[in-house]
Amino acid sequence: MTCQKQTQWVVLPCPEQLSCVNHFQVDQLAEKNRSVITGSLKRQAYFQSLRDKAHNHEEMFALFKDVQSPLFFTDYADLFGTLHTFSYAYENAKIMTSVARGSQILAIDFADWVRGNNIETQFLKGIIEENKK
């Protein structure tokens, strides 16, 4: 007798537009959220304010990376702080990443990398600075 493992997928209805936040946005998963999601809700509200504005890949990356942006958090003691910024542009397979408060931006052409072109950068440097309350 042979046993076969079966994969079961559950598809949940999603809001019209999901945004990059740190909490579940569908009712069926809300119970799995942390007890305090204030920062994540603040981030979601800011995203909603951007809905009708056109931003390109670099502009959105800069919004996440900027220490003064409502998307950058320093609540590390509450496990809600920006460690790095990462973005991927589907239309041209470009990746951008940086470490919190770092001056370097690593820009990668994913298609070039897949073709065997190595990434020269060995490390990125940044600063993790706790929010002073």
C-alpha cells in the first residue's frame, strides 16, 4: 500500500488592493495578528493615501528607505522596525535593496544575474537605531 501526500490549497477572498503591511488584511486570518498592530495600521493608512498617485519603482523604494517617511519604523524593541528595504519591479526584473539607514543601494538586474553575471557587492552597511520615546 502506498500513501500519497496531498496538497490542499485554501483561497481566501482578498480586499481589492493589498498593501505591504505587517498584519493580515483578510478577516479569516485576523486572529493570527499580533495583539498590537498600531504601526502596521498606520502604514496601511499611508498606503491608502498613495492609491491615486503614480509612483515609479525608484520613488516607491525611496519612500520605504527614507528615515523621515511614514513607512520607516524604528520601534525595534516592539519588533516593528525597518531592517532593510527590498523591492522588485516585475516589468523589467529590477531589484533594489538597502540596509536601514545605509547610504548604499544595491541595484540588481535579475535577468542579467540569471544569465550568469555576478553581483560585485559583497556586503551592505547600515545602522539600527532604536526609537527614543
